[in-house]
Amino acid sequence: MALVVVMATVATPVTMPRQIRELTGLDPAALEFAELYTEQLRRIVSRLGNLPSDEGGRPEPTGNPE
């Protein structure tokens, strides 16, 4: 699921340029925005990488499996 979130985050400047301009005041196609956005994504991914991993894998289903 985290991969889907990261993919959506990376695609946002392309899929929602008007909202990016409104929120940041920057053109999402500009180098300045790309550098700023890249740095923010690096920070987010770095923090996510420092979270304890869930060694149990997927949660067990609850209730009767039938």
C-alpha cells in the first residue's frame, strides 16, 4: 500500500498542476518546484524508512473464515 501512496505523491504535480500552483505559488513544471518537491519527498521517505517494520506481514483475518 505504501508503494501506491508514493506513486500517487510523485504523480501529483503532473495530475494536479492547478492545485500545486494554488498551494505553493510555484509552477509544477519549474525547476524550482522540482527541487523543493524532491527534497520534501526525500524527507518523507527517510522518515518512513526509520519506522519500525511490521514483521508479522499482513494482519490475520478476524472472525470465522468460512
